[in-house]
Amino acid sequence: MVRAHCRICHFFLFLLSVCPVIAAQLQIDHVTVAGANLDVMRKAFTNATRIGPEYGGRHANHATEMALVSFPDGSYLELMGVQPHADPAAVAAHAWSRFLQSNAGPCAFAIRVGDDAQVAGFRSAGIQIKGPERGGRMRPDGTRLEWETTDLGSSPRGTFFPFLIRDLTSRRNRAYLTGRATTERVSGISKVVIGVHNLDDAIALYRRVFKLPAPDRERDPEFDAELAWFDGTPVILAHGLTANSWLTRRVVKFGEIPCAFVLRATGESTGTRTSQWFGQKVSWADERKLGWWLGMELSH
């Protein structure tokens, strides 16, 4: 009886090791918005949301710099631009070079991992793994930050699949530049919306890699897309309703990358337009001011 119990325990431990990122563990670390000029992006974000991003410093890659808006749940939204006087070769070699130089807006997202066992689990799912790769930046106050990133799949880092990030220095120092959240008006990141070429194919890939059940599906003419949401996760896959929709054109231009982010507001949020997604009202910031799609949903 004891041996049988031990075998059952080992079996469940094995399942946890090979299926590490189930719905409840798809925890957003941060999302990234790419553009050529960080100052322009910061001003546009403040103008559209009345929230001022904090300057986070230059990355050690001699190509990019960033500002962030951090939230009480520990996640943050990163605005990434090209450093003044950046090394052209470093910019060209960057995984998001095309997104940066073309002002693509939403381009990537990351999830947190704690150990090598979680990373190893993806290999058993048959997905390509690249890394880990060390990175870092220096905060304006001189605090040095270091981390490791691991890429999933063959697409550019964090675009169709999230990339994995593990801190080598304090994560709190990375997320909270002043020791606290940038804003209390938003509690965290609710959804990452990924534009895709073929919705059925994208659903099948996500279900295989993350061991997910079938998603809920609906259409939003206002957003001009068919949507598939994996309940309990932050992931929504989106496909343009027509060949000439903004989303279809974006996917043709940039590939399968995030096309919008939805934040979780702590109070009523007003925007230029609203959508109803899976029973939840989403209020959209003025896209003309911001330059990309950013939604706010009211937290329950």
C-alpha cells in the first residue's frame, strides 16, 4: 500500500515537472511596447491614460532603453525605445529590431519562472527552447539589475509564446523603481491579445504546449476580430474578421505578435470606445493619442 502511494506521488510529481505552466501558472511578469523614441512613447502614454511612466534606464545591450508603469500585483508594462546614440549593429541584432524601428507598439510578453524544472517541462512538450540568456540594465539610481531569459518556440522572443524570465537580482528592484507601484488606478495586467494568421492552428498550439482546455470564442466587430480566450489565463488569440481589417494588416506586416494589452482598472474607466469581451466590459484608450490598442477592464 505504501509502495502504491509512493508510485502515485512520484507520478504526480512527474506530471508537475512536464506540465509546469498550466492556466493558473501563466503569470504575467511584464508586457512590452516597442517604438523608436522612448520620450515620444512616454508622452503619448501619459496623454492617453493620465499615468506617467517612470524611466527605468538603459539596457546593457547598447541598443535599447525603457520606462515602465508598475502595478500593485507585481506586473508591469514596459515601454521600450532605441537608446540615443545606440550602436546600429546592436539595434539591428535585437530580437525586436523591426518592431522598435517601425513603432509596432505591443510586441511581447513574459512570464515568471522560478527554477530549471519549469523550463525543462517545455522541452517535454516538444517546443523549441533557446537560452537561458543573461541580461540586465542599470537603474537611474545606480542599482544594477540582472536576469535570465529563455525563449519558447521559433518566433521572435515573447511574441506568439511568452518568453520566460528569472531574476538573478531582486525582482522587486526591477518592478518597483521607487519601492512601490507607479499607479494604484490599475491593479495589474489582465489580458494579452495576440494577433494570429489562423485561429484554429494557434489554438491547437497553445493547447498542446500549455495543456489547456478548449477556449471560449466570440466576435467583436468593434475590435474587428474573432477572439479565443483560454479561461483562467491572460491569453486571448485574435484573428481579423476581414482581409482588410487593421488586425489582418498588422499580422501580415509584423507576424503573430501581441496586438493589444488589457489592464485591470480599480475603478470606472472611460475611453473612446468600449467592447464586451467574455462578459467583461473593456474600455479602450484613445488609439489616436496612444498609437496602439490599450484596454481597461473593471476588476470585480
